[in-house]
Amino acid sequence: MIQDIAPHTLDNQFKHGMVPDADSPVFLFPDGGSRDFMAHVSEGRMRYPVYKELPEGILYTYLFSIDGEKYFMGIPEDIAHFAVPEGLTRIGIRQMRAEYYFGEENRHLVFAAYTAVQLAGWYKDNRYCGTCAHMTVPSKKERALLCPNCGRTIYPRILPAVIIGVTDGDRIILTKYADRALSFYALVAGFNEIGESFEDTVRREVMEEVGLKVRNIRYYKSQPWGIVDDILAGFYCDVDGDTQITMDRNELKEAVWVERKDVKGQPHDLSLTNEMMLTFRDGKEPKAQ
């Protein structure tokens, strides 16, 4: 999965006062922290710019380290008049996953981008206090933004969601989203609601998307998914009673039972969804007790 970057190690602990080294990689966000950043692109591969390559007029914020190498967010001081340095290309986070390749030895750089984009979006979305509209300032002791006017402290928010392998013996439900032009299958999934346990989310989402009751809900594994600020929790469960799928056509364009031997993985091996599909195919999913 995308976070499985061993032998590399991510250190995402907040550290105040960190400054870039000459060769520190920088995620340069020309519009202040959207899902797009700048990178060098050559022959289908990409590389993040480093501090010594960038011009003056950029504000740097320390994000995290990988194997001791410091990564920074770069935001132009004057966004409206900032001239993007020559040789850099604007890259969207979804585009990066589909079109560019770092090499298997550098897959940790994909995880770095997902994590950087999530943090940059949080900084951008909280430049002003949601309580009194005063401009916020970074905390010096933790990853937080402070409102000097009303005293509010704003921490990064992570959105919990579930990925669900709905099984019936040697069959599993595979789906395709209604609003995405994707050729490959996924699993039932959805966001956790306020006041709802993960197990209740599993029951609700399965009922809403494919009209089935489930039992024997069992946890598999989790995954950070910074592309949409998620933390994903994977569960398998067994259908309880009727197996006839009633599909929510607003959410899905396809939902089918697929035999274990016929399950095929997604084009990329980065997602929890893909791992859960292949785990079921290979008969290695956690069994009901």
C-alpha cells in the first residue's frame, strides 16, 4: 500500500524552527496550497524541486522527514504575481498517480506527495479563524494554528472512512463508482458519520449501496489516504440472508458478485482497496470467529 515505504521511514512529528537545507525537497504550491504542486518532469518521471533551485519570495513550512531528509511546503509571498520557475510543471495529485513514475525504489516519494498535499490543504483552509475570522498564526509547540484574537486552537482534521469486503463464501462484491471514468473494480466504501461506530458505518454503507444486511464484521487493516484527507479502515463481513444486490445508482454504476478465483487487482498496488481484493482472492482474509 502507499504507506508501506520500508526500508524508508517517515517522521511526521512537528518540529519548530526547521529551515531548509540546500537540497531539501520542496512541494511548491503556486496558488497557496491546493491539490496541485510543481515538479520537474522528464520522460515520464518526475522529481520535486529542492530549495537551492527556487527563487526568493517563497515562504517555507517544514512538513516531515523521510530517512532524515527534510521536506518543506513552499508558498509564494505574493501569489498573484509569482512567476513559476522555468522547468517546473504543475502536477495534480490524481494525475501524478496515474501518469508519472518514480521507480519502485522511490515509491516513498508518492506517499510523500499524498502527505504533503493533505497538510498543505489544511494550512490553506485554516488561514482564518472559523470562529471570529481573524488571521491565524502557527503554533510553536505543536502542529496547530492559533487564533490570537479569540484563542481558538485548530488541529489537522482527518476524515474516517471504511472499505468493505462483503463476502458470501467464495464470492465478494465488487463495484464501480457512478461518477468516475475508471475501468477497474473497487469495494463498497463510505465515510463515517458523527456519532457512528465503524461497525455501524459498515452496516449502513452496505445497505445503502447494495441493499444487503451483513454480519461477522471483522477488522483488517488501515491506511492514510491524503488525497482526500482520509484515514481508511478496512473490514470484511459476511452477507446476512438475502444475497440479491439492490444497487444505489446514484453512487454506483455496477455492483456484482465475483468468484474468488476471478478477482483481478487494480492497475496500481497503492490502495487498501486493491490489497483487500487480492487478499480475498488468495484466501487470506480474516475469518469469522
